[in-house]
Amino acid sequence: MRLDKRALFDLCGYAPHAGQARVHRSKALRRVLSCGARWGKSTCAVYECVAALLEPRAESIGWVCAPTYDLAERIYRRVLGVVDRHFRHRVIELNERERKLVVCNLGGGRSELRAKSADNPDSLLGEGLDYLVVDEAGTLSASVWEEHLSQRLIDKRGWALLLSTPSGWGWFAKLHRRGFKGRDADYESWTAPSWENPRLQRAAIEAERGRLTAEAFAEQYGGEIVGADPYPCDVCGGPSDEAPGLAVIARGEELARCVECGREVDGNSRTLVRRRRDGSGELLVIELVHREGVQVQTANVCERDGAGGARIQGRSDDGVEWVEVGGESVPGDAPWV
């Protein structure tokens, strides 16, 4: 037996909007949703929990986790409400003190859901989980996810739904980046702006734009993770302290880009982007202008000084030439400038 989510949602009177439907359809083991205020992430999580509780299987256990019990119960209590309205006859146990709900799922098995708080990480140790919903994930410390939560999913190859209004760069943003390009089949990510929710008035959202900075609006209502990304890309390694930060191309040529982060890379798919002290990246791209009748064959960065200058060695069809960038003169009879 397999659960038909769409039929279940229809039975419960839940009509997900387009953004919520994308999350519900995903089969990724790690779903990472960065969304603006009032997008509907809690509602999305509620019905993912209801579906997990009713999925036919011998037994299952899942958690709703958040930085505090108050936040975890925002989703947990709404799950209780849906179950009470539509599936009360399936409730086996409801323990208020332990914040635990146990139901008989559609296969006749036993399914359990608990609300958990991350304010006491030691309470998150122990059992393996079939699924995990983490609300306001961006405000949790990396150690809570890496040392207490993600480990609970390994034994059963359980899935996780990570939800948050973004709050700068941290472990949540790093996981979001991992799933955003579709490179890792186990991860899928979405950036979901508040106005994707058709129940909200766009004019009311736009009114907030005038009282917030551009970055704050992009974060709180656009669901965007703003600021410099301090984490090197898992594929190209950029931005990097070791990268040249400078590339030379012929006119009309385009640099290759990393399939993961979209930054410029060399022929070996390694980053060309140098890391600044503030964590942001820099890349100076020099486009060569050909001298009439001379074609560029190669152009390479030979050395770079600390003041922003560099030496470029290029080979043309009439010999090897040097061009100094950032200096006072161009030595020799250079075929390009």
C-alpha cells in the first residue's frame, strides 16, 4: 500500500498553493525551504506530518523540532487538530506531558509523532527516526543539527524537512545551497517569497518594502539568503584564498562556471574566485583586444602582487608577449592591451 497525498489532503480540506505543492511532491531525503514570512511553511509541515503518521508501515517515529517548545508546538498542536477532526478513531495514545501522539496508520501499524525542543540538546539523543521536521532551522546552532538531529536519521535513512525564514549564512544556508542546483539527488531546496502565497495581498507586502532595508526585505519577505557566502563550494572550492582572482579571456569568450555554485572556474573546474577578508569573492576578468592581423592563442596569469597588479603571459601567432596589468607601462610590443 502507498499513501496518496493528494487524496489525503482533499479529505482534510487542504488545498496547497503551488509552492507548497512542490515541497509535497519532492522525494528528496533532505528538503530545505527558505521562505518569507506568512508563506505557509507551518501549514506545509503540518500536512507532511499528517501524511507521515498515516503512511502504511509496520511502525514509524518522527519528531517536530524547533528552538523552543513553544515553536515546536505551533506545528505539533495543529497536527493534533487535523487528526482530531478527521482521524480521531485512529488515535492510540495522546500523552500531553511527553508531547507524544501515537496513531494506527493506514496499514494497521503504529506511528508516533513527538514535539521536541532544541534548547536542551541532550534530550535529542537516543532513538532513530523515520522523519524529522525542523522549524526555524536557521536559528539553530550547527552543533544541534550535526551532532544531535541529523544522526537520528542515519539508521532508517529517514527524511528531513528543514524550514526557516533565512537569517544570514549558517549551516541551514549551506544545506540550502547544496540542494538548490539539483546536483545532489538527496537534497532539494526552494527559495519561496511571501507573495507566492495567493492568500496574501501583494500590496500589503510591498508596503513593508519602504520601511525595511533592501537586504532585510529580501530576507524577511523574499526568503533570500543575503550577504557574502562564507562557505567554499563543495565542487569548485570557491571562493578560495589560493585562487588567482584574475582571469584573461579573448574577446567574445566566456568563462566556464561551476555547476554547483555558478562561480567562474578554470579548465579543471577549479575556482578562479579569490576570497576577500570579509568572505566575499572577487574576480578581475581581462578581455584581450587583438592587434590587427594577430590572433591570441593562449593567455595565462603568471603572477600577481599584493597591490592588485599582475603579469599576464600571452602567446600570439607572432610570438610570446608580456602584458603588465596594474603597472605604469605595458612592456614590449604587446599584441593586445
